[in-house]
Amino acid sequence: MPYRTAIFDMDGTILNTLDDLRSSVNVSLRRFGFPERTREEIRRFVGNGARKLVERAVPAGTDEATVQHVLDFYKPYYEAHSQLQTAPYDGIPAMLTRLRAQGVRLAVASNKPDGAVKLLAAHYFPGLFDAAVGDTEGLRVKPSPDLLREAMRLLGADTESAVYIGDSEVDIATARNACLPCLSVTWGFRDAAFLAGKGAKTLVRTADELENLILY
């Protein structure tokens, strides 16, 4: 049975945001006199929201007040510099366009700050998403099911005909907590072997394969 609602993670799933994330984190670290992080370190740190990203990026033992200061600098800086090196993954915009033409309702649910999620969704995928939900007051970040449930509420969707698409172990756990099936893409921030080891049920290697799994 085809899915009538498809909810997508953002980082590593529909957008390659890694270089803008790395740049913004490193500017924030330098601002407070901390050493920079490598691209691969940032890749490992992403997935649990901005706070966890900053907590992982600052040196071990950094006090909570300083972590908060770095986070308060990072969030608006990233939102203002989130479109410099970011780009959609191959085939994603065309795939989303075809899904909409087939009547599939589309949403983004991401642990990124809500303002950045809405900004990036509108900039890179204008008119394609019916809802975009990020980290916001009153909603717990993934792997809590809150963001997925909010996206489903906005779309009037139910768990019987919806699917979640992501690229990480956090997404696998989130889908499970929301009682949704999960399609795990292998082009993002985690590779196929890692995802399989974290319990991925369905691995997806191309946008065309993803489209077929959603529609058929």
C-alpha cells in the first residue's frame, strides 16, 4: 500500500548541510577561544539538535553556563549563514515534486532550530512541503516522537498511512517511538553498515528507490 504522508528528516536526508554546520560551529568555538572541530567530527556530532551539537563540540568539562553562551551565539549565526555551502542531495527536489503530483503530503521534522528548518525548507524546496517543524518550545527533540506527531497533526495524517525518512540512528529510534515505519537513506551522515547495526529495517540508496518505496 502506498504511503499518503511522507515526513523527512533534514540534515543528511534531503539537504547536505555538513559544511555550513561545520563552519558555524567553528566560528562559535573560536569566538569563545576553543579549538575547532573537523568535518568528520561534526558529522558524528550532528543528529540530536543544536544543544547536543554544541555540547559535543566544546572541550570536555566545559561548564554549563559556557555551553549556553556558545549555543546562544551559534543558533542565530547558523541561521544567518545556513545557505552558503548547503545543497539538496541528488534527485531530491525532482522526487519531492513527483510525490506531490501523486498526492503525497510532505513534511520536514528536524532537530534543527525551528527557524532554520522553515527557512531552509522554503529556500531549497519552495512550495514542496506542507509543513516544516523544528526544535521549538513545548516540543521535545528526537528521538522523542513530538516533532513527528506535530507534523502529522498539521497534515491531518495518521500512523496507518505515514512513513518517516531519515539518515541516522536517531531517526530510526524516532520513527519507532512514533509508531511509524522508517526508511533509512545511505547517502547522508551515517553509512549503510552503521545504520544496519542500529536496527535499520529498510536501507535506501537513491532518490528513485526512495520514491518507489513511498509510492508502491
